[in-house]
Amino acid sequence: MARVHVLGGGTPTPTPTRFGSAYVVEVAGEHLMFDCGPAATHKLVKAGLFPTDIDHLFFTHHHFDHDIDYPCFLLCRWDQSIGQENVLSAYGPALTEKITHEIVSEDGMFSHDWKARVGHPLSQQVYVNRGGVLPRRPPVVNATDIEAGWVGTGENWLVRTGHAKHVQPFLDSVAYRLETADGTIVFTGDTSPCDEIVELAKGADLLVCMCWDEQQEMEANGESVGQCGTTGAARMAEQAGVGRLVLTHMGPRISAHGPLERAIADVARTYSGSVEYVEELGVIDL
């Protein structure tokens, strides 16, 4: 059974229950990570997983609430390795390669850290005690900039990408459709309602869609540009004919009881399927 671990179900505004975006999908023994927002590495461990479990990481876009924990994740995954793990593959819109290089390259911003761990006898001994064999190698990451339309495959999964409309031309954004033997999951990332995501999500079992706030609030305060609220999420889910709609990237106001219940009722007036909302460290089974 494919399973989604919700590591981050919030926004750039931290709340006691949600902060940033990050998910891990278990598929036939593999673990695929989508976005790597604030404290994602720590939340990953709290969810019972470990950085070395992750071999594939997919970014929807490069706002900090979706990628700020990437340096921590890369360094922790490398530091906790024994040199026998698969090389991490990271995919995302433009800047994915640049950011990765700036983190772990020979002259990257954290090269002082990994060079000390490669060269100092204490770090070498810890590495050997963990099961590693010297010499210890520098971190290596296969980072690839992608665009909408890109397709990636694994032994038990296929990922398709579609265009998401968020804050172009400042940053590009993509949505992901993950197809498995157990079902299909679509992660919208941050987006306004758009035909491209409706098409990408056609017939999916699960649509994990951003929902910043109640639509009427967003229309009133001017925050409806570039992102989905209740009505936008509901319309895309209904048009795509998805089996379940999961609301995520929920702002601080909608996360509170009262607005949350009104939001779900608002969505249900347009979308005829099952409506849920994410809780961080929660699990969604397909």
C-alpha cells in the first residue's frame, strides 16, 4: 500500500501545528520526498523515517517554505551514511542545480563542514564505527533542473510534471503526478487554479492541493492571486474527477477551528468527493 507521510502542511507563517511543505511517499519499499520545507529532516525522523531512506527528492518551486531544510537534509543524509547508499537524485524547476552546487560543492557554503568530517580523525573514526570504510568521500548529489512535461521513472513508480501558476516570472513552479500500482497522487505545490493542473490530476486517487484560506477572505484581502483557496481547490478537484481531495498549505487563519470547518463545508459545496485536511506527522494511505 502506498502511503503519504505529511511532514509539513503549512505555509511561510509558522503556527504551533503547521510550518512549510514536505511529504514523503512510501512506494514498494522506496521513499520519495516532495519538497523540503522548514525542519523537514527533524520531522522525517519524528515520522519514523531517516534521511538515508530517501533516494529521490522533488521540488515544486524554490520559495523557502518548500526548500529551506535542503542544506540540513543533504548534509545529514551524507553525514549519517556509510558510503554504500544510493546517490540522492534531486529534481525541481530552475535553481535546483544551482542551489545544490552552492550547498555541497568544493567551494560551496557548507564545504567547510564536510571537509572537516572527511579529514579529521574524530569524524573518520565515527564514520568507521558506523560501518564506513575509509577514505571517506565528499557528498555527491545528482541534481536536475526540470520543466513542466518532464517524466521520471523508478522500478515501481512514474512521475509526471505539469505547469503550476504561482509567482512567475520570479520563480517557476511545477506540480507532480505520482503513478503507482496502488494508485495515483497529485501534489499541486503552490498554484492558482489552472487548467494545466486539472489535466495533470485527471482521475487521480488523491489530490493534495494548497488551500491558503476561505475564498471569500482571499477575495476581500487581495490574496487570491497566485494561490488556491477553498473554491479554487474544490473546482480543480471536481473538474479533474479525483477520488479524494486533501487540503494542505493551510494558512494560520484557516488552521483554526471555526474557519477550518467552514472551509471544508465550502469545498464540499463544489466538490462531490471526499474532503480531508492534513495534520503534520499524519499518514494518508492510498
